[in-house]
Amino acid sequence: MSATNVSRIAIAAGVAASTVLLLAGPAAAHVSVQPQGEAAKGGYATLNFKVPNERDQASTVKLEVNFPADHPLSSVTPEAVPGWKIAVTKGELDKPLEVHGRKITEAVTKVTWTADGSKIAPGYFQQFPVSVGQLPEDADQLVFKAIQTYDNKEVVRWIEEPKGGEEPDSPAPVLKLTAATEDHHGGAADPAGDDDHKADDQAASAEGDKKETHAASSSSDTTARTLGIIGILIGIAGVAFGVLAGRRRTA
């Protein structure tokens, strides 16, 4: 096969790949949710709601995320996002939750971000972090229905739940839950374990300092002894030289 034919095939393949990417791009551009690290059953996690701007002539100015009523979360804390106001809506629970020995009678039902000096411009996206817990132990996923509003008054409702493995036209953000961890903190480190490691490190450091001090002391003693011996030898040599010089003068 000639070099010309190879080049033509490469160009054609590149054009085809670009076309696939262009066609696939818009379908994948919807509000989604991803955890920072893992979202383990029974634990806590920080979630990022990713909001892309799908319009060429409008900017996103509002996002509403509805939390699942069938698996209410006792703790929902959004992170401050510069240029956006945050409103947290709570509702009474039909069945109180038992969390760390306390009864929770209400839970967050919705979090709303409204532009306040900032927007999601065309060609950009914004992430809205939220700390949540405890995640349910009897579910494999959580569905968060979201509503996106543009500054031209257009409203896009990302509320359709996936069914049968096919993605709907306006899919709701879905959070996949992983297996429960022993500490129930989504893989967070054990504070007690950290303290033990710190104590071991401090003990090792102290032992190392003792060894270094002992070694330095031994080195100093050795140096002093060596210098003392050298001084004695120089003194003896000086006395011997003086005796020999006196004998020569007498002779």
C-alpha cells in the first residue's frame, strides 16, 4: 500500500471519529452527579452536581436539585459557590430517622442555586458540591431530579429515571452507591488509627534522636582522645629535641 493511500485512510478515519464525537457530545451533556471518592452505603460523601450549558445563545442562571423522598438524608450541607445564592428547603418526614441515637423528623427535600453575579456561559460548566449522609444501606442508587433554568426563561427538566438500560432524553442525575465500609464514612481514615501511627512515629523519632545524640557524643569523645594523644606525642617529641640540642651544645 502506498504512502498516499495510507494518508487518505488516516484522514478518513479522523473525520469519521470527529463526526462520532460531535454526534455523541450533545447527548452526554446533561446534569449529572458524581461523588468525590466513593459513596458507600451507610456512609457520608461529598457529591458534585455537574451542570453543563447546552445553549449557544443563553446562560444557565438557576439549578434546583430535588432529593429522593424514598431515601431521605439526615445531613445535607452545600458548599458555598462564589457568585451563587443557595437556598435549602426542608420537609417533615412521614417516618422519623434514627441517626446516632437521635430522632430526625425533617430532612432536606431540595437545594436551589441561583446566580448572583455569575452565570454558566455557553461552552462552560459549573460544579455544585454538597456533603450528604447517611447514605441508605438498602439501596444501590439514588435519583436526584434536577431543573435547569436559562436566562432566556427556558427551563429544562432533568427528571426522567433510566429504565431498561437505555438513557432517556432528559435523564435525572443518578448516584451509584458502593458496598458499605467498616467505618461507614465512605472510606474515610480512622482517627484512632492515625493517632496510633503518630505515636509510633514520635517514639521512633525520639529513639532516633537518642541514637544520634549518643553517636555524636561518642564521636566527640573519640576526637578529644585523639587530640590528647597527639598533644602528648608532640610534647614528648619537644622534650627529646630539647635534650638532644643540649647535648650538642655541651659537646
